[in-house]
Amino acid sequence: MERVTLVALLLCLSAGALLVQAEDPYLFFDWKVTYGTIAPLGVPQQGILINGQFPGPRINCTSNNNIVVNVFNQLDEPLLLTWAGVQQRKNSWQDGTLGTMCPILPGQNYTYHFQVKDQIGSYFYYPTVGLQKAAGGMGPLNVHSRDLIPVPFDWPADEYNVLVGDWYTKGHKALKNMLDSGRSLGRPDGIQINGKSAKVGDNVEPLFTMEPGKTYRYRVCNVGLKTSINFRIQGHPLKLVEIEGSHTVQYDFDSLDVHVGQCLSVLVTADKEPKDYYFVASSRFIQAPLSSVGIIRYTNGKGPASPELPPSPPVGSAGIAWSMNQFRSFRWNLTASAARPNPQGSYHYGQINITRTIKLVNSESRVGGKLRYAINGVSHIDTPTPLKHAEYFGVADKLFQYNLVKDDGSAVNTPAPIIAPSVVNATFRNFVEIIFENHEKTIQTYNLDGYSFFAVAVEPGTWSPEKRKNYNLLDAISRHNVQVYPGSWAAIMTTLDNAGMWNLRSEMQHRAYLGQQLYFSVLSPARSLRDEYNLPDNQPLCGGIVEKLPLPAPYTA
């Protein structure tokens, strides 16, 4: 591996990785991505497997580790993987979106090389081309604290990853064809939990086992396409300890909403009667509810799980109010350390002056009889040449126009959206406020690559500057994904201190595919390696615009 001194090679027990003791440690993975038959809802269908697995291999790493993943694409279509929540400091080249990288062509491979710099937390990876996420190709990514950094809870007996989400029995290509032809995806067919589903009374193998008296960490991620999920464990409180890389103030919950693209960690103590218990996952905010269960088994337990499930949260407007209040109860643990020794609360984000406010409004429309989704009246389309490549080679004007999206959300009422690549110029190191306003009747979630942000408010109605008095400027959670309820708004704050081309997208996969996304171009005027890495030597070029151009002068220290 480039610029790596191999001091010692040790075989790592996690996911077949090879650990190199040098600098910050390196973890190496070889992944073969193939089709295979899966049946998350009991119906055999074609899925996307990694090393024959669905869900895919777990990456277990530690803050500041270097991750090297050699991906062999054995599908019959292009492939990219994104590492949702990994900030890719100075390195949008590895972000795995079509605006930053050429896809891996069938029969070829690409080696991702990135560092989980100054991060901890629960994340996952998934494919970003077309509707491939609907077929699998996803897996968990856990970033642990370094040994010398205290964690605000006792080390658990074990950790369990739970990838839960809605699921369609139609294949991903059929779903993509539906969207391309102008139809909507419709209602999901069910909910999968780690690639399986079950009903009360089914005779199934347990998802996990727990020893009486011990405490376990469950890292739960909603990896679905469009549906918010509520989860609960029969008879056991859920102690919330982490959301997307932030330690939280620890409260017990009977159940928790986790929205599309979001991850969180709870501690569960096995202090009940030794027997089976149901892990329950149910849909939120859709008319015909969906649910699935899995078994959690006490070792040496006797007896089946009770058929009486814990109640689901309220529905309708009461359900939205319930979920919104739960969001407000999440608080940053100001005294806990995260990836660094200093307490999380030593960063006083509420005292920083806002340099720019950007209001983003989502919309749905039909153009030529086909569905399109937009942000401020602009419906993004991907380009054959990645946006980042065109910008790096100095030919952005041949591919896109900056700032079609206006800061005030004013274009939302145009009769039809502008269908074009959507790139917003942003000033390096500015502290920005982004307002998401949702006038529609369905919940939205948004993911911002390259950063974590402070989710300072989620409120009903429309935003206005006087609403800032309702912001949580002390202990809002630092995270990378936020939900926006129907007829509501959300406010986030972040410092744009990570140079690169960064995707802001709806995590509703159909909406992102049909245009509800954009890119922030954050350029450092210094052109310094202190701020951004050069184009990697192994990264292919594509699209016909930059391949024959001379390489730009490299960034220097």
C-alpha cells in the first residue's frame, strides 16, 4: 500500500481482514460482489452479495484506522459503494457517489482507501448506483474508540449489528424500470431484519443470544428505501448511548424511531426471565402498517416468546408529535469524550456566528408524465463524468452550472423543475445554517456526506428567522442524517471545513434517484494537501471530458 511501512503483519479476527501495525493501523479487505438468491421476506429473489453474504461483511475498526477495501465487481452492471457517515476527511475521491467517482465497471475492481479520522460510531455502507440498494450489497461499519479514550458506559459483553428496513420482492432492476417509466415504487412488501423476516409464532433461529445478567450493545441502522422504522425488544428497556458517532445523554426508552439512513446504539441488559423475547420492527407514517419480528434468546432459557408484543407508538398526527418529541429528548453528552480525549461539549457550536443560511424545499412533480423530485426547483441528474473530476481538471463549465439552487428556496413554485446537475458553491470553513422545509405529506430524511452537523431544531410549520429562538444551541446531537416530518422543517448547523465535493441527498432512494439531491463544492483556495488530497493514482477517469487532458498541478504541502 502506498507510503506504508510494513512493520508487522497480524491476522485480524474480524471479517478476514489483515492488520498492518504501522502509522495509524491499516485494515485490508477483499470483497467479491456477486448476484445470488436471497429471500428476506421468504420469497426467493436475486440479491447483491458481498463475499456470498447478505448483509455483507462487518467492518470493525477503531478511530483513525485506515480502511482499504478492494472491491471486485462481478455484477453485469456498474457499481459504487458509499460509506454513509464516514466523513472522508480531505478525501471526497473515496465517497462512492456518482458525483465524485467513476463507477466500477463489470468485471473490474477498485480499491477504496480511506481513514475514519477522528470518528467513532455506528454506520453502514451500501451501493449507490440506480436502485441497487433494494437488492442488498450493504453491511455494518463500526468505529470504536481508541483504548486510551474513556467511553461513558461499561464495555458490553458483546455487540450486535441490526440492519433493518423496508423491502420489496421485486428485483432492483424492475424497481428502477418502474421509476424510469414514470411509475412510483408503491408500498413496500415487508420489513427485513438482518436479511430475514418472521411473524409471531414462526419457528425461526434466534437473531442473537444473551447470557443472563450481562449487558449488550445493539447497533441499529435503518437501511431501507423509504420507510421509517420503530423498534423495541419485548420486556427490555433500551438505553440510548450513541447516535451516528455522538455519545448521548443516557435515557431508557420503550421503543425508538430510526429513520431511513440513520443509526443508533442502545444497551440492553439480560435481566428478565431466561427465555425467548421478540425483537419487533414496525413501519411508521404509512397507511397500511408493516412489521416483522426476530428472536432474542437467553442462553439456557426455557420457553417461547410471549405472543403479546409491546405496543407500537401512536399513528397519524399523534404519531408525528410523539416522534418529534422523542427527537427533542435526544441530547449530546457534553462531558463524554468521542474520538478525541476532550469532552464533546468543549465545542461550543451555539456561539459561532452564522455566515450563510441556505433554505432547501423539496417538491414532487411530473415532467413529460414522469415523476421528478427536486430541491428548490432543481432536479439533479448524474453525469457521465463525475462532477469532482470536471472541477479538478478545470472544465466544470463543460458539465454543469454552479448555484442553480438558490439559498432562499424561492424556485420551489416553478411549473416544472430544472433538470440538470445541481452543484452549490460553498466557502471553505464557513459556518452555515441549512433549513430543510417539507411541504409534502410524507416524511423526508437527508444525509450530508463529508460532515457531521448539529440538528438544532425540528418543528411543525414553516421556518422564519424568529424560529431561531427555538434552536437547541447547547447540546444538540452531532450527526449526519436528519428527518423532516410532513408539513415541518428542520434546522442544522455545520462548519464547512472539509474540502471536496459532497453529496446532500434524500435518503428516500427513489427520490434521490429522481433528482432530490445536490452537491456542495467546497474548495480550499490554498490548493494544499493540508486541506485536500490529490486525485488518487488508481482512480479511473470516465465520461469523455477529462480523460485526454493533462493532469493538473498537484496540491502541495
